[in-house]
Amino acid sequence: MQIQSSKTKLLLLFACLLVQPGCASFKNALPAVSKSKDHLPLKSVDQHTKAEACRLTGLELAAHEKDEHAISQFEQARKLEPEMKGIAYPLAVLYDRQGRLDAAQREYERALIESPKDADLRNDFGYFLYSRKNYTESKKQLEQALKLNQNHPKARINLAMTLASQGQLEEAHAQFEEALGPAAAHHNIGLILFKSGRKDEALAHLQQAAQIDPSLNSQSLLTALSEDTAGRSAVIPASYSE
């Protein structure tokens, strides 16, 4: 649900990443309206209709970032129809945005039971787990997202970030390269190495990035970061973004 990422809270240094990791986009977490034509008893239809109205209202409010009101509508829909589908995924994203992390995880897990083959959902859950430093489970979700959709750049970038956090830099580099190309892969690995204090290795990667694509100006980026005498990370805009 590409809450763009909505929800992306990486360290300031990673504002320099050429493409930000994160969620797919909020609209993908908004399931389509059910087109079922099943004939139900009148009382059940009325209850379902009320629940569906709340659900749709919640989606509309969430799309306009009226999170508290959206959450209220989704919760009301679930009270009216406890087994209604299409609520868990958007609720997970909204709870996450509100910092209600345990509730968000419960809803992500419920959403996966409903839609186990949704690559965007697995990407978003994987990123959520990454943000909670649960790298082992994050890796599993992101790898599953890529099995479902090999051409999912966000999932591949998020997987690269997760692998890097586990110290698997070669594997992370391969994922960055697959998603972004060789220059950007060296650039991003260089920044990750710089963050971990491995400045000589960072310089080597940033030099390679600059050789492949001089427009990245990667070596100048490292210089700016290194010369920040106040101890703050230099804010260097990304060379491009999605």
C-alpha cells in the first residue's frame, strides 16, 4: 500500500540512497469492491451493506490521510461483519502510520491469511518487519514477494537493505544491481559502508559508482559526508527517485 511509503523512517543518511526502500503504495492496499451477486437474506444483506459502506468510507478517508477517521470506519465495519475481507491490509498500514506497531503486525498477519499471493502485501509486511529490525522474517517475506513478482523493484530494494543489515553485503549489492543497475548498486553499498564506519571500503565503492556514471558524483558525496565537522550527516538529494 504504498504509503510512501508513507511510513518510511530510515536514518537521514539513507536520504542519499538513489531509490528509497519502503512500501508499494497505499492504493495497492485498497482492495477492490466485491462484485459478489450472491443472494442473502434481507437482514444479512442490510448488515453486509452497512459494513461495506463503512469499509469504502474508510478507504476514501485513508486515501486522503484522515487516518483516525479511517481507522474508526474500518473497525466499525469489522464489528458489523467480523469476517469481512479487505479490512486487514489497510488497517495494518494505518496502525503502522499511527505507531500502533503490535496492532499493525496482527493485521498484516491476518491480511496474509486472506491474500497470501499478494506481492505488494508481502513487500509492505517485509518492510514493516525490516523497520522493526526483524531481519530474518523480513527477508522471508521479501523473498516471497519476489517469487510472486520478480519485477517488483521495491521488494528487491527492501531485500537489499535487509541483507545489508544482516552483514550480507555481496548479496545486498547483487539485489541493488538487479533493481537499479551497477552504478547505483555501488553508490548505495558505499553509503551503507560509510554508515558502518568502513570509510575506505565506502570510498572504493563510491569511486566505482562515479566511474560507471559520473553524473552520480558519488565521491563528492562521500567528501561532503566526511567533512561535516558538526557531526551531522550531510543532506545530499538523491540523484533520482521513483
